[in-house]
Amino acid sequence: MTSLGPAWPERAAWGTAPSLRAWQTAALQDYLSRNPRDFLAVATPGAGKTTFALTVAAELLGRRVIDRLVIVAPTEHLKMQWAEAAARAGIPIDPTYSAGSGKIASDYVGVAVTYAGVGVNPLAMRIRTERFRTLVILDEVHHAADSLSWGEGVREAFEPAARRLALTGTPFRSDINPIPFVTYAPGEGGFPTSVADYTYGYAEALADHVVRPVLFLAYSGQMSWRTRAGDEVAASLGEPLTKDLTSQALRTALDPSGSWIPSVLAAADKRLSEVRRHVPDAGGLVIASDQDSARAYAKLLKQISGESVTVVLSDEKAASKKISQFSDDGSRWMVAVRMVSEGVDVPRLAVGVWATTTSTPLFFAQAVGRFVRARTRGEIASVFLPSVPNLLSYAAELEAQRDHVLKRKVNDDGDIFAAENDLLAEANAGDAASDDLDALPFEALGSEARFDHALYDGAQFGHEGEVHVGSEEEMDFLGIPGLLEPDQMRSLLRQRQEDRRRTRVRPEAEERPADSLADVTTHEHLAVLRRELNGLVASWNHRTGQAHGITHAALRKECGGPAAAVANGEQLQKRIDRIREWSIRKTS
């Protein structure tokens, strides 16, 4: 066994690295030195969990510690991927096995099944597990807690196993169901918190050049819709809103008949074209909420790009074939409904569009994980987001480590608009926001897109005022080269921001007709400044760990004035300039 340096020059086929990365070697040595019955490895998506797990299986088979292998995966597609990877590693696995089907051919060392399949007939899997000394690999083990029946089924089926190896890139969940065979210990506030045996996070993998850095491009804009009561509502995506209004504004933005999603898809296609100048086979993925939307987005993308688009609608064998074909054919775009995004493993994916109303931190981490699988140094992932608080918060905190905490809900609403929280709390309390809001009668009337800002390495970059789609200001970010080292990316983003600020012509009052001053109202101007300030505060929190409230208080102490929610434009601008100075000093 040899150890390859972390800066791996190219990515091997899924699950078949010719030699191990540094973290895989360390984790394997830790496992073999302890020989535990249960082992939880938490490694960021794209780091190489499959290679690690199959190496453990090969070692245990070679040492005759185990006789058989069972691999449990979340989806049919991932089950097939595991079998293919195991075959390349010299471990024949039957992916067609189902619980209760009896014996398998003697050619196979083990089987690959889904969590749903185990839940249907856990007793049959238990009998098989008892019959042989078995290693059970639980891929993305957090799915074992997706439902009570799945968790109980996994526990019943694999309790007799000789060894259990649990894998996940996202152990945190937004429910209170314990994950089977995972150890919990008292954590913050006394709540039981999952304990990993080995952890390799995104920040570590990024420093080792094992995964790509991610450039997030956020788009806001004006939305209008009609409620079930017949009322017409207009709101700006990205402004501080109640939970229901934010959800309705997002649904309006994602309506394919409006202007927002076609504009964002066009911007993403421009970005993909730029990336493909340096990485010719780079591909893009749009994550949609449902099948109808997926088909509509694919039609728009075909009109925009002039090329056919792969559409993946369900977790079936046909979907697996489509994904595999897209992985190899070098075409530009694939659209998948959100339920299959975790099963999409296409290393050439470099550009993503978030076009789903799903917005939990678990799903965000899974989805972004589709774009971070590094192949060559300098590759950068670009993900287009609607400018809503929780998604921006997740993007700013991408490198944060999370564990599964029982009896404690994961907050889905984020804290990027900390200054407005007090003002919104009362409105939200009386709003009775529905968990089933998507099912309510609703009619989108119109939408338009504006480039809001870019997020990279926890820092925010953008231009003053509104940035229209198709403008030179937007191209400052869409046209960034597709191959850059992280420090080059930071420098270029900062340079383009500062160059535009210096050269921008500002037609102020003396240069503008008096009647044009009403084009931008005071409240709109203040809202833009508050959004910019809150985004910078969120980025500062990501970089330093300092709480949002403490940062706002420090800015008020240095710059003067009241809370951001009631500060005037001059006071807000002073705080924006000051926190940018902090960021520059910290970077230098």
C-alpha cells in the first residue's frame, strides 16, 4: 500500500484510486489498529469515501476477518455505482439482489442493496448476515434515519454483522431520529451528538487540493404573484421577508414562464462556456423541484445553448443509464429532480443551478457535493443560487463542520439578516408559516433577475447598485477563467470589484434630472445597503467565527449610529466600508 500526496494530479474512476490519498491512508491505519466492530467515517463529498471503504473491505477479506460483504446505498443508481467500483477493485458484488431472493451466484463475494430494500424485509437480510462473517458498508448512513421503519430495519438486519463501516459526508440532520450504529455523546447543551471515528472535512480537503473551491453566484430580483385569496403581492427576492413571503418569492423566481429562471440559466450557460475554454468537457447540472419544472428547464436550456439536454426524472435503471452516458459524452447540461441529485456522481460537473425550493442544510451539502470532485488542480466549481437568506448562509458556512444532534432541530432559516431578525420575529409569529406551503394554490405573475453578489471562501464580492443580467458588470464574474488557484481567484475577484468601483460613473444629483431622483426610493436604497452589510457580516462570521450580533455591535461602536434596521444610508455605508477594511487587513 502506497500513499499519494494530497494534491492528486487527476481523479480516478469512481471508487478506484490506484493508490490512497493521505487521509485515506491515515483513516485505514486508524481502523486496522483498532479493529472496531463499528466505525463511522465522515468525509466531505468528493474526498474518496468509496475508495477508503473498498480498501477496508479488501483488507478484511484478505485477512479472512470477514467472508461476505453487504453494501447499503440510498438509491438504485448509487447501488449500481458501488457494484461497478467494487468490480474494478476486484470485489465482485451482485447489485440485483433483493432481500428474500435467497442465495446468490458463487461468483459474488457480496451484494448491494438500498435502505428501502432492507426496510421491506429486514429479517431476510438478518439471516444472510448471520450466516456469514459479514462486513456491512452503510453508505450515506444518515439515510438510515430517513424514516422510523428504515432505521429499525437497518438495526434489525445488521445487528449480527461482524463489522459495520458507516460512511457519510453529511451526518447532521433536521430531525430527532438516531442514526443506527452511530455513537452519541453529550454535546453542547447536553444534547446527544454524533461522534465520528475519523473526520475529513471540506476545509481540510480544500487545503489538500482534494476538492474544488466553490464560487457561489447569487441572483435577486423583483417578483409578483397572486395568493390563494386572490391578492397580488410584489416583493424583491433577497430582501428581509417573512418565511411565507420568502417561499412564495422563491417559487415565483423558479417558475419557468417568468424571466428570472431563464435569465439565470442563460448566465449559467455563459459561465459554463467560459469554464469549457479551459476544461473542455466541463458539464452543468440544474437541480429542479419536480418533473414538470425539470422538463421546462431542459427546454429553456436547449434554446439557450443550442444543444440537447439530458433529463433525469427518477431513480430507475433508465436514469442510471442517462447519468452514466452524460458522465462520458462531454455534453453541456443535465437537469435532475432534487430527489436524485445525491445519486448523481459525475466528476466533470463544474457549474450548478439551484432551481429547487428544498432548502435544508443537509440537502444543500449533498447538492453542492456534486460539483466539488477535483480532477485537476485549479478547477473551480460555480453554483448559481437564488438570493435567499438560508441558502446564502449555507454557502458562507460551507466549510463548517456539523454533527448530528438529537432532540435539537437544525435551523433552516439561517442568520444572514441578523439585524432584521427582531423586526421579522413578530411578523413570523403571526404568519403561521406552513410546512406544506408548496401545496397551496398559487399563481406566479412575473419575475425578473438581477445579479446580486458572488461568495467565495466566505467573502462577498459585488458591485454597487443594481447589476442587470447581460451587463458588463455581471460578466466581471461570469467571465472569470475556469482554471485558477484559490489565491488567484481571491485576488481576481477583489481586483474586478475595485476596478469597477474606481471607474464607475456616478451620475449624482447635479448630473441627473430632478425627476429621475425618484427612480430609486429611499427605502429601496436602504434595503440594498442593509442586504450588503448583512452579507458582509455573515462572511465575517464564516471567516472568524464571531457571532453576527457581536460584529454588528462592534461596527456600531466604531462608526456610531443606531441598529442597522433603523440606521440611515450614510451610517450603513460607513459600516460597509469598515468591515471591508477589516476583511482586507485580515487577508493581507
